[in-house]
Amino acid sequence: MKLIVAIIKPFKLDDVREALSAVGVAGITVTDVKGFGRQKGQTEIYRGAEYSAHFVPKSKLEIAVPDALVDPTMEAIRLAANTGKIGDGKIFVLDLEQAMRIRTGETGESAL
């Protein structure tokens, strides 16, 4: 199992959610975050307002998937979140050692 963490532009969230549903992703956790990357003093436009590179609004997605869904999930996020402009985001993949569904006690991939 893997934990996929993606940082994307907030206005692309619905597109990404739909793309993830299409590849069979069952659940996602979304957090509103702020940050900056390689913009190095450049500005970015978000909802008509211009922001400096200091802490641009982003959405952080956390998705637990079985190993077989890692590549389709990454590709779905990449295609749906891409605007071709600076600040489109990043995708990170981490090993997920264990998972448990609290309600039933299921563990491993069946808990996802």
C-alpha cells in the first residue's frame, strides 16, 4: 500500500476528484494549506487576486491506495491538475505500512 500526497491548485480540486473516481480511488482527504515552491518571488493569480510567492493557497490531497493503483492515481492527478503554469503542484508517494478501518477492524488493503 502507498500513501499519495498531492499539492495542487485549489480550483483544480473538483477536476482531480472526478479523475480519481474514474480510476477507482475510493477515498481522499483534502486540507487547505499554504506554501511556496520554486516561484522565488514570482506572483501567482488565485481567484482573480495576485499573491506573492510567500504562502500561496493550495490544496493538499492524501490518498491511500493499493500498490496496483499507484500509477493510475498519479497519472489521473497529473492530468487533471495540470494548467501548464508555474505552481501546478507536486505528487509524493510514501510507503504505507498498515491501515485499519476503525468501524470493522479490517486491516491492510481491505481497510482502504
